[in-house]
Amino acid sequence: MKFKKHWLPPVIFGGAVLSLSLTVLTIGARSPFTHANLDSKPTGDYNRTVQTLIGPAQPLQAHAVSGNSSGAVGGGSAPAVNTGGAMTAPHGDLTQQGQALFFGLDCASCHGLQGAGGVFAPIIQGVSVTDIQTNTSAGPGGMPKFAGLTDQDVQALAAYLKSVVPGSSGTATQSATTGTAAPAAATTDVVALKQTPASLATDDAAWSAAQVTTVHTDVIPESKATGPVDVKMQALYSATDVWFRFQWSDPTQDAFNVWQWDGTKWTSPSTTSDRLSLYWEIQPVADFEARGCQALCHKGAGDPISKWYMIAPNPTDELDNWQWTASTFAAMGGANNLHITGVNIGDPTSSSYRGSAIVADPNTGGGTVSNTNATKDGPTMMQDPTKQPLYGPGYLAVSEAVALDVSKLKVGAQVPKSELAPFQGERGDIDGKTSYANGQYTVVFHRKLDTGFPDDAKFTVGGTFTFGLAVWNSLDQENHTVTGQAYHLKLQ
């Protein structure tokens, strides 16, 4: 049988289409970026692109949540979450749990592998706990709702999405040639280096060799805080001592609380000091591992944020609290040593009740002394004009304070509102140094591993110690940023 000439072009065109289709299907089937080829190990005969290990194999089931997801993309119906077959997140750190949830809840279908974004959904690498809570509850822009997620689920998702930010040390990759996976460093671990610094200087050479961990803090919803704020944290240790270094950006140095002389009277510019605070478990505290500092925030039902306060979840709980304020410890060094209990003291209607669960450790001398007169319209003391300020301009040491003599002051002169002397005894067992340059604070703390006091955290070589962190930027009370999960110091 012979083909007529007018049949020839359609036959050639059909053959070309069939050949092209088979080629595309073959490439797709062999590509490591298709669902058909997701595997727990590299494909030996594929070398056109880099192959990446995104995590251990997980059962292809959804995480069990209460109810189904709802919402639609492009007018269609969103698939319901499978609540019949629960996926158990692997044991381990929050990053591993979050990775299992991310793929089990099918987040990758819209947001892409490792949250890098897709056609219909944005990049979500590095999103905050607050954003995840809001968006999984509300389902914006047609995103399905996941109302049954627990607080730990949300913390785990945030930890995983932070670990896959490009350049993050938490991203696990696998070599296509060797098939060996690089271990994923937990993004919540501060691994201390066994080395003794030569001094407390914030630029001591020992810090250049210490691992840097970014401690992420988010704004407390409804507060006046701005953020989020990321704090770079390092640690060193010896057989008897431990050192910490913290660095964070703050474009304004709000460190000076002063009276100002206008030639006839005193004024008091309104300022609130920058502040950093750490909370260390003395013994395990309920919810602290999953929620970090948020577990210490008491929010009464229906109470406005102005009535929220810090307290440990249970009456017998106790945490060691180190508070650094720029107006005090940027000058003297170290931190105020306090502890948080699970009990409020006094009249619930009084203003002091909010802070009564935070108790100062015993002080045997030193500290801050108010430099305000009885009528509260000016200072009582000033810097000895014959001496250079011990702590630098803007600070007044108790040892250098003399009775106020306005005849020796120029118009515009400033006098600090507090007289300073280092704390003594248990309250003074943290020393250190502070520097501020180029819009960044650098703070160093030093303390004995074991102070011998029961309300101080006890550090031991080889141990892991849980903590949270908060930052205030020229604000006070509830207006700060906090860690939404616990972090861990490891003295390996």
C-alpha cells in the first residue's frame, strides 16, 4: 500500500509530536525534582543538576488534626486533610519534627520544596511563629486552614522553615557523588567552645573561633515593640567558668537616663533604656521547651496587654533571670541577677503585683541609687568635677558623686538619674563588658559554672541547658521581642 502524498505531512507531524512527548516524559520521570523520583538516596546515573537530600523518608500521610482543612485556590476546592492516618513526627529536635509536618501537611505542594515558593504561594523560608499561627488559622488568599495545629506543631514548622533559609547552617544537603549527608546542625543549639578568653573585652580574639548561633525573637502581639530582632550568640567555657557574647542591631543607643539643666531649672528627657534578658531553667518548666519565653507570659482571660506579666507556669517552678540594661550595665558590666518564681505576692490590684514573681537575688552591697531629690524636680548629686568619670560620660559612680552645685554647671549640662556601684554577693556573680558601635550592641557576660546558690542555674561540662531570651528597644514592660521556642546551651 502506498501513502498518497497529501497524507505525508500529517504523518510526519504526528510522529514528531509523539517523539517529543516521549522525550519529555522520560526527562520528567528521571528528574529528581518530580514526585515520581523523590528518593532517600541520590540517583547514581543522574548528573545534569545537583541532587539534594531534603530529609529522611516519611510515610505519605497527613498529620492528624482536628477537622478538615478548608479554603480554595483559584476558585477550586482545597483538598481535605487526611485525619484518618496520623503521621508521627520523628523524635529529635524541633527542626526534624517541623520537616515531617511540612511534607505531611502537603505544604510543599504550594510553597515548594523547602518553602522556596511556588506558582500560587509565596516563599515562606524563615517566617516567624506569629505568621504561622496567624496564617494557618485564617487561611489567607485561599490557603487551607489548619486550626488543629498545636503550639509545638507551630514551633516545629517555624524551626524547620528557619533552617532552610539559604545560607543557614541548619540546611541538610547530600553529595551527588559520595551520597554522604552533611549533618544538619540544630538551629536552636548554642555550642560552646572550650577556650578561656584573655579578657572580658568584647573583641577578645577567642570569640573568632566560637560558633555563632542566631537567636530569633518575635514581637509580642499587641505590644509596641518593633522587630523581629535577631541576636547572635556565642559561648566559651573552661573547667570552672563560662562566658557569653551577644550581638544585635539597634540603630539608637538608648543608654542614658539624665536630668538636664537649662540655667534655671531641671528637665527630664523621656527615655527608656535598651535591655536584654535571659531566662535559664533551674529545673524543667512546663511548656518552656515548646514555647520559650512565651510560656512565662501570663495573659488573663480578657485582660488588656497592660495587665500581662511574667510568671513561671507552676508555683514550684523557678528560672534564673539575667537582666542587662544599657543605662546601668553598659557602664558597670555584667547583669542584674534575678530569678522568676511561680507565685505572685501582694494585692492583685496593685501596680507592683505584675512584677512580684520576679525576685532579686540577695545583694550584700552596691547597686543603683536614685539621684532624685525629695521634691522630684532635680538631682541631689553630680559628678566630681576634679575627676574623669569612672564609667565614662553619661554615668555617675557612687565613689565619684558629690553634692550638687549648679554654679559649676553650664546650660545644657546633664546629670545621671542614678548613682552606680557594682552589685555584691549573689546578685553580683555575673560580670562582663559592653560596647556599642555602628548601630550594634556587643555584650559579654562571665560567670562561674556553679555559683553554689540554689536560685542560680548550674552549668556542668558535657551538659545541655535550656534558655529563652528577650530584647527591649527603648521600651519597657510588655513591649519587647521574645524567643518563641527554647534554645539550648551545649558545653560539649
